[in-house]
Amino acid sequence: MQEFDFLVIGSGSGLDVANAMAGRGNSVAVVEEGRLGGTCLNRGCIPSKQLLYHAEVLETIEGADAFEIEAEVTDIDFAEIVRKVNDDVAGSSESIRRGLESSNSHDLFSGTGRFVDDRTVEIVEG
């Protein structure tokens, strides 16, 4: 059985705590069952804002005539936009993984944490 000073279950905003504690010389275990980065990075804030940015660019182009600029959108490759957003998110998640794996203060565990008692967590591999 391994012992750590701190345990963080999930790799979203909890990574802020994990990094702060590791920065103070503590050993930190991070348990994540899915892609690193949490909901915001993988399915929420980040990809939705990236998609909204594309819509804002389209809106700007469509309003170009207000500036005496003639512009026309002839095609929108939504599948390619989604692919690029997904690639960007995957790259960010992988960057987090590389950072944790190269850290001397963090140990990354893939799976789900389950409390066995007040001070023991079992990792069920996912």
C-alpha cells in the first residue's frame, strides 16, 4: 500500500490544490478515471467557448457590410471545426498527463477512487 500526504480525486479544478501541495513538498496522488483536465476542459467551458468563437467570427463576417466591406461565407465545414476543437482539447489533456507523469511530487492513478475507511482509498482501475 502506498501512502501520500494528499489525495485528489479527479483532475479538474482539484489539480490546483494538488499542484499547490506538491509545490510545498508534499506527496500527492491524483486519481482520474477519464481524460485529464476535468469537465471544463473536456466537455464544458473550453470546447463550448471555442465553438462560440467560430460563430462570432461568422457573425463578424456577415456584418462586414456595415464597414463597407463585401464578404461572403460560401462554406462552413462544421465537422472540421469540431475536429480541431477536439484535437485541441485532447492535446491539452495530454499535456496535463505528461506534466503529472514527469513530476517527482505527483503520482497519477487511472481509475476510480473508493473510500475503504477514513484514511484509505482503493483505486478501481478503469
